[in-house]
Amino acid sequence: MYEASNKPFPFWGAETISKMGRDPLAVQNSSVVIYDNMIKGVTNMTVRIRYNGFFCWLMTFIAERLQATYPSKIDNPKEQIKFIRRGELLLAYLMQFNYPQVNGVSGSIFAQRNINSEVLNLAEGADIENKPKVYWQNRLGVFGQYFIGVMTQLKLIYIPDANHFTYRVTSEGLHLCEIFRQSLSKEQEDLFWESISSGYISREKLGMFKNLALHIIDNEEELKEYEKIFSKPERQDITGNDICHRISTIKLLLKYIQNDGARVDRRQFVLSFLKSNFLTALDSNLDVTEEQLSWFLYELNELSHSAYEAHHFALLYSTTEEPQPLDTVLERLEREYNDYSNPAIYSYSIYELYEELQLCYKDKNYGAVVYVASRLLLALFKAINKHINKLLEYANDIYDIHHPGFAPSLLLRLVGDENKKCDWLFAEDCIYSAINDHLRSSYSKSSIGQGIVHNYMVDDGLIWQLRRPDPIRTSPRLQNVLQYIEDIKWIERIGDCYTLTERGTKILMKQ
């Protein structure tokens, strides 16, 4: 049970407001730090690679026009963000007008709702003082919410400092800007400035900006520049060697497409790639590259989290909104656990257990969920036990091995012995551990008077349900990487699958 001495000051008298939270046991950040290290310059929300060129051009363009018209405002952050926001909204409108079926365009929902006006009011739809009736709620716009971090990582922009109050492009960012603006004529640039400075544009004029399309890059020089930006090292290690996790990960994806892409539906591609890499690493006794080992660790995290969280969700889904004795809920789970019958499960592989776990969720057989999740934890520990020291040593300087979600450490804590029996005693220990981790993390995330993130409450031997979120894996950004390399023509879609282009084959062959 959760130790009462560890609880912060209770606030039962405050109004209960549930807040969102998709990490009920506070374990998922251990996966986030891995993909963040592997794919710098890409996030789960930066879907189109050409946004990088657009923002490099837009910031430079705004500074040039302010220099020519209002030089005193060139380093005014309020003015810069106003014009960036209007430029973002104009981009969303022109994409909606010219290419309504293209995804990955931020602000597209707002644009779709308002595109039918004869004159589009950019000022009303973008300026932050009109919040909440604007295209984007973040004060810094799409640029601020999604792109400041990644463009800084890519060394395309400088953030404000003691000498400058606005965002500026680096020399690399300026080079990309000059290549990007080859898509625009002076007449188009004049119209763009007239639109964002006045705050209005006629709907019929949106057709003039077709060549600003985020999904079409016909300029060979621009294609080569994105190749250069995303192929360069992220940094150097302490010995001065280049660290190239991003392009090495992309090459892993390209190689997988080359070998298996024609057989893998693109909607299942990422999970299929992670599974293939995981099994390949195990078959090779983890004698693989750093990138393969990191993605192995990522998938080990995800499988371990799914198994551990299943004990939490099985308990949650077995409770009601009315308080009931925790022992009663556990007794019902134990009966269902013992009633689960599938003789074939004793020979199931790790991924067969994972798939069986999803079926048990669908069947709403929560005792079976606990049973299969327990077997999956044991199978994962057995698979990596002889490699644990290597994994801990490898990850010690890169990832936080003490994080509660780091899979080797988590499996040591929950299992710790290859001879551990898969019985109700083990399952119950996992459930109690999940209760403690959930309540501990939920209290740490909750704010007095601001809402709580608890899925359930446990108090005085009673448990009651507050909300029913769904179990979900983290998204490792790889789907967006695939969109990036499709945009720059390293891969293409043939039917529902990916295949390498001639460009992609050349990238794969480069040392």
C-alpha cells in the first residue's frame, strides 16, 4: 500500500478537477530522453521539413522590411512575433486554399473554418490580444511552440540574449533563407509584406503563393541544403569525435525500407522497424551500433512500460466511481487471473505476449491482462539478464539509469531473478508497486486548487476511480522523420508502403 508518511498535505476539501496526464506511473520520460538524443532537430509536432526554410526566410524578411520602414522596431520582440504569427496564419491559409489535402500544416483547422471569407483578416486571426479567438494559443505562435528548440539544435537560429531581444538566423540559417527565397519573386514578397503589415489579404490572391507549398521542394539547391543540414553531426564527444545519431538513425530506417519496406504498411512502419531492430539486437547479443543499441533500449522501455502499466490499468478498470474495498477488487482480479486459460502462452515469444496483452484489453478480461503482463515482465527480464551490466554501462553516461522507467533498472526492481515464478504473489507485488508509483507521481504532479492527475484514489483500504485514460506508447518521432525524408525525396510511397529513391540509395551508401 501507499505509505501515508509520503503523502503531501491532503486537499480533499478543494474542488476536484481532473487534469490530463498520459503517464500514470511516471516512467515514460526514460523513453523520451532516448529518442530526443537520437533525433535532434525533429519533434513529434514538426511534420514538414520546409518549415525550417520558411522560418529562416520569414525572420530575415521581417527584419529587412522593418529596417526599410521602421528601423527602430527591428529588435522589438513584440513586433517580430506579431509578424511571425501573421506569416504563419497566411501560410496556413495559402496551404488550405491551394493544397487542402496536405497534412502537417499548423493552423489548418482555423484556416479551414475561415477560408471562405472574401477578405481574410490576418490581424484578427493572429494577433495575440485577440486570444482565445486566434489560430494559435501559444504567445510565440507555431514557431515558438514547435520550432525554436529544433532550429536552435540545427544551428539555424540564435535565441534572444543580452545584446538582442529578437530571434535571429545564424549564417547557416541565412544561407537556407537565401535558397528558400529563390521560390519567391519580388512581387510575391511585396504582397506577403503588404498582407502581414496591413493585416488583410484577399482570398483570391492566395493562389499567387503556390510555390510556398510546404510539401513540394523542386529546387535542387534547397534539397541539397536540407541533406547537408540533417546529415551534419549534432555535436562532438569529449574526445572530439563527431556524434551523428540523427543521420545514422535515418540510415537505419533507409536500410529497413530497402530490405523490408515493400512488405510493411507505412501506418505500421515505425512499430515494425522497432520490433525488427529489437530482435536483431537480441540475436546479435547486443553487438550492434550505438544507434541500434539506443533504439533497442527505447523498445525495451516501451515493452516494459506496457507490461508494468498493465497492472495499473487492470486495477483501474476493475474499480468503480464509488469507493469499494481494495481487497475486494484484488480478490476479483485474482479469480480472473487464475481462470485465464491459454496453454500455448507458455511458449509465446516476447512479441506474442505483447500482442496477447492487447487482446486481453479488448476482451476486458483484466485478470488475464495481469497474467499476460506478468509473463511479459518475466520474459523481458530473462531476455536481457545476461546483458544488464552492458546496458547499464552503456547508458550510464547518456541516459538516466536511475529513472524509474529505465527498463533494465525497472526489471531488476520488479523481477530481479530469472527463477521468479509467474504466480499471483508476483502479480500482486507488481500491482502494489504500480499503486505506489501512481499515487506518488500523481501527488507530485497535482497542484492545490489547480486539479489532480490521479486515475484513482486509495484511502483507508478503499479505492475509487476518478477517470479512465487508455494505455498508450510514447511516439518516438520516427514517423515525422519519415515525412521529412519523403519531403526531400529520399523515399517515396508506392501504394501503402515506402521504397527508396535513387537519392535515398546514395545517402545509404555514403560513409
